[in-house]
Amino acid sequence: MNLTVIGTGYVGLVSGACFAEMGNRVTCVDVDQTKIDGLKQGHLPIYEPGLETIVERNFKEGRLGFSTCLADTITESNLFFIAVGTPPGEDGSADLQYVLAVAREIGQLMTQYSVIVDKSTVPVGTADLVHAAIQEELDKRKVEIEFDVVSNPEFLKEGAAIDDFMKPDRIVVGTESPRAQDLIRQLYAPFNHNHERTIFMGVRDAEMTKYAANSMLATKISFINEISNLCELMDVDVENVRRGIGSDGRIGFSFIYPGCGYGGSCFPKDVQALIRMAQGVDYVPEVLLSVEKRNQQQKRWFTRQLEKRFDGNLSGMTFGVWGLSFKPGTDDMREAPAKVLLADLLAAGAKVLAYDPVAMETAQHELPAEWFESGDVTLVGNQYEALQQVDGLLLVTEWKPFRNPDLAAMSRTMRKKIIFDGRNQYEPDYIRNEGFEYFGVGRLG
Ligand SMILES: NC(=O)c1ccc[n+]([C@@H]2O[C@H](COP(=O)([O-])OP(=O)(O)OC[C@H]3O[C@@H](n4cnc5c(N)ncnc54)[C@H](O)[C@@H]3O)[C@@H](O)[C@H]2O)c1
């Protein structure tokens, strides 16, 4: 099949590459000329394990192409995936300007029956808006071309995106058009692995499914974080509680790891967007409001611990920060807890030595330039360099190389041997026996 993926970010590039891997001819289109030029030369704009090999192979074999110009692909393709960003607008609702700009462009160019697939995460009712935008452009051109707009939300996780896309738990497809269903069924057939994973539903149902999924996962995280805060106040070890409840099949272990809050380009904005959707129909989403509020507070877990430990005075201190990306396996720093932490530390007069295995380049762009110019934040070359003469280690992202660190080397360089473990990676007794002070999330002090 010939298809076009518009928006070549985490979702668009992975989807395009995986569709090409299954034998389809795919053009990935993006307005970002630098991104497209880089991809043509084999430079990936994002870090995602396994992606480079697939992109390289399919590009070489002519199944995967890159372009900044939708018009170049329009005559060959009748299947368009919209995978552009839907960032939060000022009021928290999803900003649809990029999605609708693409819809209009498709309407200006399409020449044959087409299926337009919303893969971006978009609020309920967006397929109707996309349909209207395309129809308006067709009317302007005074042409009659049939088309269907389908919702096919993406559930991949950054850091495991290829695996998630190739072996999805489910493929949600919102459309009632039999013609569109046939096309989508054919496209996804190789991903069904002798076991039908595609769930067809109404287009609005599919749009809501994505928000409900992310909000459910965010709820689990905020719930366990709330319990961990209670544990800290009540002399209870949350790790025992976690094991005690996770073993209940109805609850399960996933997404109940206490920590310093969730970040990324999805959970924070999707919970907020669902809150705005609810408010748009005069409904007060009590659970979601609390999930969001708990997370905002949880991102300040380090700040609260540091203030308690140092009697509210961090001025003149230096802290080593391990991990800047919002989670391991990605260079994505959108809404990362590390950003809140660094801002708090600097506001309190402290300095930071920071290290991340892959997000250093992202950090250079995403963090304010003045933080580096002032010398308040220094990005260093390895995890141990971040511990030179520091008053404590702050573990923010649980990258594998941080899990079993060289405590003897750390002892030699740290001014104060204190570990604040924002992801409960370490065994408190072991760390304390090695002569460190240790603070974990919801762990016994
Ligand atoms: N990142 C994830 O893990 C993830 C997972 C599931 C769903 N989603 C959703 O998928 C969507 C895309 O997310 P992402 O993380 O891939 O975004 P991203 O910011 O990484 O990529 C979006 C790309 O779209 C391009 N773009 C913007 N306007 C364009 C236009 N008019 N024409 C062509 N290209 C254009 C941008 O240049 C950018 O490269 C969002 O709605 C997001 O919520 C993301």
C-alpha cells in the first residue's frame, strides 16, 4: 500500500518506519526542513531504541521516503496519517491548529477517494472538524471527492515504541465506513499476528479511548504517589504496600511505582485536555482534577525532602542530578520532573551538576540558556562527574546505569553522602550500610 504520514516526530516516524517494514511504501512529511534533511542523510531527530536500523533499512530499500512537501506524495497515496503534535493550549485544551492545518492541506491537494487517519491524540469531535476542514477546501476547489476520516489513536510508549507498534496490545480504529474499515484492516493485518487485535468502534469512542487510557495510567501513578506520601507520614514502607497490592490480580503491578511524578508529552497534557473536555460539557471531573493536582505536587517531592533535610536553606549548595529525560529510554524532556526540580534548586540558590545518558543535547535546547551561562547548571560527561563535591545525589530518572552505581567511587567525591532517590531504585539498608544517608519516596526514614 502507498501511504503518507504527516508529522515526523515520535509517533509519525515510528509509525512510518514500521508500516514500511511491513512492505508498504511510506512517505513521511514534516514542515521541519532540518528534520527532513537530517533523515535523508541518516540522522534521526529523536532517540528511540531500534528505530535507526528500521529507518535505514527501509530508506535504502526505497520503501521509506522523506519530504517537506505533501504535494509530492499526493498522487500516489490515498491513505494519510495525521501524526502532528497536539500541545496544550493556554487553557489546557488540545491545540488543534497543526491537525487542522494538515487537514486543509489534504483538502487542497487530494485527487482520489482517500482515508484520512487521525493518529495524533485529539479531543472527542475532532474527526468532525477534520472532515469539515477538508470538505471546505474541496468546495473551494469545486470538486467532489469522497473521503473518510478515521480515528486511530496511538498507544506506543517512548523507549519501547518499536515493540509496541509491531506487537500492539490492541489497535483501536474509529470509523463506521466499511470502505475505510477494509483499507485499515488490510494495512494492519501484518500487526495482528494470527490474533485479531483490531477493535472497531465509533470515531468518537476511539477519540475518547485514548484519553481514557492515558488518564487511567496517570491515575494509577497519582494514586500510589498519594499513598507514598501517607506512608512517609505514618511510618510505613510503601514498597511493601506496593508489593502487597500489586499481587492482587485486579490491581496488578504496572504503573503503581511511587516516584517524583509523571511527565512526558502525553500524560500531563492528555489529563488536562480531558479535564477541559469535561468542563466543556459542564461536568466536574473530580478524579482527573485530583490526579493532575497530585502530580504537580509530586514533582516537588525532591524540593520538600531537601528543604526538610537542610532546614530550608539550600543556598550555596551543589547537587548532582542523575537523569533529565522524563523517563528512561528516551531523550524527551517535555514536562519532565527534572525541569521542575532544577527550577526549584536554582530559585533556592543552589547549583546543579547534571548528567543523562541520552538527553544531554535535548537539555541544551530545552533548559533556559541563562541557567548554563550563569554556571548554575553544568551538564557533565558522565554520572560520576556529576558527583564532584556535591551536597547530595538526586536520582530523577531510573536509567539502567544508575541502578547499581559504584558507591565507593561516590563516597570519595561527594561532599555529603546523601542520596535522594526519586524512583526508589535502591535498597535503603544496603545504601545506609555503605555510609550514605538515604531518602526514598514513601520509604522509612
Ligand atoms: N510521543 C508519544 O509517546 C505519543 C504516544 C501516543 C500518542 N502521541 C500523540 O501523537 C501526536 C504526535 O506526538 P509526537 O510526540 O510524535 O509529536 P512531535 O512533536 O514529536 O512531532 C510532531 C511533528 O509534527 C510536525 N508538524 C507540525 N505541523 C506540521 C504540518 N502542518 N505538516 C507536517 N508536519 C507538521 C512537527 O514539525 C513535528 O516534527 C500527539 O498528538 C501526541 O499526543 C504521542
